[in-house]
Amino acid sequence: MNPEDNKNAISLSQFPALLRNIVRMNGIVWKEKKLQIFIWGLIYLIFSAIPFLRAGIFALLINELVRTAGSPVASHYLLVLAGGLIGINVFHSMLYAANTYLGRIMWFYLEEKFQLLIIKKNGELDIAVHENPHYNDLLNKISENGVWRVQNLFERQVYLLQNIMEVCIASVILFSSAWWLFFIILVGTLPELLIEMWYGEAVWNIHSARAEIRRKFWDLKRHFDWLPSLTELKLFQNTTHFFSVIRTLYHSFLNEEELNDRKKFFRQLSAVILSELAIGFVTIWFILSVIRGDILIGTFTFLLTSMSSLRVAFSSFFSNLGRQYRDNLYLTDLFEFLSIKPAIKKPGIPYVLPRNKTPEIKFDNVSFSYPGSEKVVLKNFSLTIPPGEKIALVGINGAGKTTIVKLLCRFYDPTGGAIYIDEKNIRNIDLESWYWQVGALFQNYAEYHFPVEEAIAVGRIEEPPTATRIHAAAHASEADTFINEWKNNYKQMLGKEFTGGIEPSIGQWQKLALARTFYRDPRVFVLDEPTSSIDAESEAKIFEKLGTLPKDRSVILISHRFSTVRQANRICVIDEGTIKEYGTHKELLKKRGMYARLFALQAKGYK
């Protein structure tokens, strides 16, 4: 089989998917917009009939003018025809205005509906899915093409409905004159459909095959959009190099698309020539019929208009169907995204943790490897954290510390062993009740462009915020030292891109993030390098306040700063996914092992 034939065969096999996607899309929209869809469809059905009605009246008008030419007074029938023609034109203009309005309303609705579906799904999926490369490729394609293609796909349905009705009406008219004319025009315009289908699949294949390259392109482009990255590029004299890499990536997928469009142009040119030759043949046949006296001049214009309308309707139908097929390939990606299941399975009957009790945390012989990787990050890791324990996790980079926290938050499930919260396997616990207990601050924290009080209060958004509680949280994180110096204090807008906003320093952002954690007042604090960008004096005060937390509050701290780690009740030294040493600061120094060596190296740096 010829490769091009194979491509067309593949295209034709995709039509069932097109129908399924259209049914699913319409099912989503129909629930909320039944009346608008019905009226919109009705308008396009009327649109399909108006050109033929106008052409028919115009043909009768010409025949009547020919018949009454030279008469001193216009016939009553002639006036009726003229009035009918004017009336149809006025009605068409009114209908067009109504259609434009409805089209815009539906366009806005579709954008809102499907954007919100994407955002909601993004929020529902767990972290394990978000860290999956296939998911990122899919989301990237959707971000580039998702919503506006859905809008086009939906709107093009009514165009197709109009095209079908136009084909039906024109076919009846031409069949009554000469049935074979219909098939000549059909054969002349059919190649346009095949070209659109081939082009649609070729474009989609390029986007699919180049998804990771496009993701790399957008990732590098981000460095030119984000001021801190752009500042570093300039200072390191890297702007030219990065621009060159971005240009190369751009060309790697755009060149292929340009070649594809060039092929489409030449094929489309051949299809148009074939279509126009078919129309020319039928036009000559009609002219000869007029010369022979078989049809009147008005009837000739009507048949010629009907033939032209059939050709345009066929061409529009095939073109719209081809584009519909092309956009459907992206809609398939969107529905695949909306159908993604969370990686973490919810228990059938989950155990809900009580809110008024700090739980015991137990890692029992836990092993873990990230999906798609053979590297074992944790090996038979066992650790018990009693309620109220302040424990520090230390070790070199890549030892597995952050992975322990991710498993504790159930971003992933262990590949071996189990984690128990109050003697209940974390797999059987209602995650919302567990998250209510936890206040986690990771190395990469969120920066909320809200007024300060709101940026802190989102730490426990389900409860009404109080100024007293906000101020106490800011004091605990040492954030009040700079908030009180700002012009609008706790009403100050964050983010200089907003009116009256300011841009906090990295250390100030981290203190605000820590304030949210204090405001949350969790039973279990999970802090991954919480003071990495904070000055030493503020850091000491923050850890003093952590030490004054109620005795039933647990703290799990990851830090490379041993000046803060030494204040923990217990220190767990992790090396290559296992516990190397465990004990208090003094006990570990006496062992003269890994902890003592790392502590001595850091202490030496301060001398």
C-alpha cells in the first residue's frame, strides 16, 4: 500500500473517535445550554435555505422581467417578487445579527467551561501524576491548543449542519434537472476532504512526536519571562546562548510544520483545479441548454446558483469536516487528560483521623523507587515518631530526606513496607483528615500575590481569619519585623505587577510562607529547609518559637544547618536511603560517626 493511502486509511479509522468526542463534548454543553443550542441550530438551518430561496425568487424575477419587457406598468406579480426579495434580505440581516450574538455567548461559555474543567482536574490530580513526563506533555499540548480548538469544534458543528442542508437542497434541485451533475461536482470536490484529513493527522503527529521538545522550548522561554532568571542570564552573559538554543528548538518543530504546509498547498492547488474544471463542464452544459431553448434565462441563473451553492457546500463540508477531524485530535488529548485517574488510590471506607489528637507516625520497613526509575531511594527504612516529638532528618543531598516527607504526605505510596498513622495504614486513612493535621513547608513554596493578611490566612482558609491570629503567626515567623515597616502593613499588596504592590525579598517570601504554617496551627509540622533563605538571627528566634510549641505538637525538620538541628529531641542521620545514626545531638557527637564529621566540618567553616 502507498504510504499516503495508508495515512488516509488511518484518518478514516479515526472518525468513530471524532463522533465519540463530539457526543461527549455536546453532552457537557447540552446540560447547561439546551435553549441556546436549539436556537443556534435552527438559525443555521434557516441560513441553509435562504440562498436557494433568494436565487429562486431572483430567477422568477428575471423570467417575469423578460416576459413583461416593454410593458408600461409593472405587473402585480413582479412587485410581489421584488418585495419578497427585499424581505428575505432584511430577514437574513436580522438573523445574522442574532447569530453573531449567540455565537459570541457560546464562545465565552465554552472558554469558561473547559478552562475551569482543566483547572479543576489539575487540582484533583495528585503530585505523582504531576511529576509524570507523559502528563506534562499532555498538559503542554492542551495549554497550547485545548480550549480554542474545543470552541472551533463546537461552532463548526452548526456550519456542518448548514452545509448538509445546503447539499440536500441543491442536490434535489440538480437531480430534478440532470442527476449526473450531482456526481460530477461530488467527485470534483472530494479530494479537498482527503487533503484536510491528511493535513490534520500530519500536524497532530508532529505535535505528538515533538511534545518533549516543545516542553523544553517553553521551559527555556520561561527564563526570558521571569525577572530573576533573566537577571542571571544577563549577568552570566548567557542571553545569546539561550536564545540560540531556543531558536534551534523552535526550528526543529516549525520546519517540519512548514514542510507539511507546503505539501498541503500543492495538493490543495490540484484539488481546486479539479473542482473548477467540474464546475466549468456543468456551466457549459447549462449554457447549451439555454441556447437550445430547453430552459429559460431565469431558470438558468437559478440552476447555476444552485450548482455553485452545491459546489461551495460540498467544499465547505469537506473542509469543515477535515478541520473538525484535525481539532478532534487535540480534543482527544483533552478528554484523555480529563479521564486521567489519580495515581494514589482512595480507600473504600477511609478511616477519619480525630482532629484533637496528635498521631503517632511510624515508617515500617519502607522501601521506595520513583516510577520509571530503577534507583532505590529508600531501603527498609523504619522510624517511629511519637506524638510531640521534635525530630530532625539530616544527611547529604540525595540521601532520601525529601522523599520521606513526600511519602508521609502520601504523594506516593511505598513500593515496600508501610507507613502507619496512629497504627492505621496511611493507605486506609482519609487524606483530607490527615492533611488537616499537617502543616508542610517545602523548599519550593508558593508566593501568593495577595494582601499580606490574606497571604498568611490561606494557611487555614476554611476558618474565618482573625487579625490576632494573623499577627501571632507573623510574629512566630519573624515576618512582622518587615510587615510593620511597610506602608500598608498587613493590608500591603504583594507582587509589584499589581497596583500598589511590592516585591518581597527571597527571605521575606520564606518568612511569609512560614507564617502560613504557623497560622495553620497543625498537629504535625513538616519543615523542609524552612529557613534556607533567612538570616541567622531570625532563624534562631524562629527555632526558639518552634521549641515553645505545645508539647503535643510534632515537628519533622529537614535542615543542613546543624545550629538548628541540635535543638531537636532526636536526630536521624540518613545515608543512601537508610538510617545511619539516630540519637540526640550529644549522643551522636560521642559516636564520632557521620553526624559528628558533618557537624565538625560545618563548625569549622564558622571559625
